[in-house]
Amino acid sequence: MNIDPEVIDTLYTGLAPKTRTRVDQAVKAVVEAKERGGRVVAVVGSGPNIHEGVTTLIAELMHKKIIDGVSTSSAVVGHEMGGTLERVKRIDGKAFGFDADKLPCDGQLEVSLISEKVLKAYQREIYIDVPLYRRMRRAKGNVIIKVAGNMAYPTGLRTERLARDVLALSRRCGLPFEQVAGFGADPYTMIGAGALHQVPVLVTVPQLVGGGEVGLCIGDSIPISERCQRMAHLLAGADVIIESALALSQEVHDGPFERFTGHGIWADWEGGWTYSLRDKKIVRIDLDPNLNKAWQKERSAGMVSAAVDKGLPKTLSMHIPFRMEMSGFARIPGSLPVVGDIGEIWPILATKTADALGIKLDLMSYKQSLPAGQRFREWIVRSVKPVDRDRMFAAMRTQVLGVEHPVPSA
């Protein structure tokens, strides 16, 4: 996928002056960290990061050793298992003959427009009603690109069933689900790049429940306390943390092992391992201007800290809709809000960082509403493949177990 410098320049000049300044500061923080041998971790949420191609771009940044770790949601892991994005047809489920009570709220069914080769591969793993599948493909409906391995037949069902195999291997070998699935994932997924380069990719505890069976299996793969500790070690080792289209991020700023704004005081009190976010640079890309308002009120008058000190409701004292995660973020000295669209900010951030470090990127995401963004989404559909179950089992056999005899199928 070719990189278009003119598009990047247009995106950059189109930013509000304050946002441009913040992006420049973020680039400077990342570049300085990498030049001194530091680490950069991305903490990303669900849907928008997939649709805008950000997760695919992050995989590229992992290949180029700019991103050194990722935290994400179970929904993102499920979509990456399905190939990130796919082309589906949406049809009227009730008119097709399905019980309305069994259908989603809009009454629509989705069918994956996959090749015969992929269909036959899936048939080796799960039962697929091929006559039903072909009738669904022939039915009238809108064809769109959307997140893969989700609600469409049969890719969604295949991802659900595959999750159980991944869980069995995870438990057998004591590894997180994300790592095991990554062994069979496309290298242009975050889980695939993570497994390839031995870079941690972890789902946060508040983001476990999305993604159907995938979320349940991720949650069941390792104990919650171990997941929290792995997450804490990931953040403790980071010099810069980049948050992107993320909700429920309080575990980043208020976790059980973090001392500066979190509950790590008690783990430390009891002699356990803890860490601090005090000296971390945390860049949050967010569309909510109230994040910046809360941050500014803390910088100018210490209003967030004062509300905490007095036990006052922050929404009332600052007269803004206050989200819980704003509290920890605003009080961290190295935090930096970048109010903007991730589809615009990430390409600029990645390009400017790579240029400053003398690194050549081989692909670039773009805002999906732009022609370049539409082309990139088409490229993902064509090029980023679903998890290869056979390759996953083979990698577990040779890389993890260190044996040549077959690992029995789960």
C-alpha cells in the first residue's frame, strides 16, 4: 500500500493549530524515547481503530520497532482473528425466513463474501450449511466492508469455534489467548505482529467482555490477577503510552499495582511489586474536547486534584461532563491530550515519527472517508488474512513446546 506524502501534509495542515502543536509534542516524546532506547506502548480501543486502519498501522509500527507493546480489547482480537476487515452482504433476515426473535435489532443478517478456497478451508474446521450460505449470497442486500469475524456467516461462527481451540492451547501452555491466536494470525494484525516479534499484546480487564466467545475465552485463558500484573509490567516498561479511541481506561491510570494515582499503595504496603506513572508520557488521542478542558483546569488551577482532596463531584466543580478516566489522566504530569480524529492523527504521528528516526514505513493508514482511506480498507480486505489454524498449532508445537510430534486438536 503506497504512502502518499501529500495526503499526510494535507491532514497535518488541516488540523487546528493547538492540535498541530500537541501532535508535534507527541512526536517529539516518541522520538526522544526511541533515540535513548526507550519503549512505546499503544493502548487502543475497539471499532474506530479497526475501521480507520489504525490497528494495521500499529502492526507496521511493531514491525519497524517503533511500537513495543499493545493493549487492546477482546473485540479487536476477534476481528483480527477474522482478518480485520471483510466484505459482507446485509440481507433482510425475516424476509429470508428467519425468526424475527432470533435476529439482531435491525432484522438484518450478514453473509461473508469469501472465496471458495477460504470456504473449503473453513469446512475442514466447522460444519457449514453450504446450500444456506449460497442462498444467502444470492439474496438481495447491500454489500459493505466491516469488521471481520463478527456477525457474518460463516466467518463469525468460525471465529467463535476457533476461540475454543485457542483457549485449550492457552491453558495447556500457560499463555495468554492473544499470544496463542497470534501464532496463526496475519503479520499485519497486532496479535500477529506481537507473536512474530515476541512483543506483548494484551486485552485489558474492562475490555474482556466484548467479542462474544472470543472475549470469554480471553478472560478464561489466564487468571485475572495474572492479566493485571502482565498489563502493569507492560505499562511499567513504557516511556511513552499512546491511548487511541479508548473507553474504560481507568485501569491504565488507577490499576492495582500503580502507585501515583492508583491503588498500588496497598500492594506496596504489603511488600508487593508496584510501579508509578508519575514520569510517563501519556498521549491520549480523543475526540472529546472535555478531556482537554479537564486537563487544562488541572494544569492552571489544580481543580481535579482539589476535587479529589475535598471529595467533591468533579462534574459539578468543573462544570463539564467528567468521565472517570479523566481524573488519573489529568493528574499525571506527562499527560498530553490530542483532541482529534484517530484517522487523521495516527498517520501524521506515524509518518513524522518514522521520518525523524530515519525509518521507512511500508504502508500507511488514512482517514476512511478519504479516497486513500477507502483504498487502504480495500487493501486490508484483500491482503490481511484470518487466523490460520494449522499454522497456529504448528507454531505452538515448535516454538512453545519445542517438539516435532503433532499437538492434538482441541
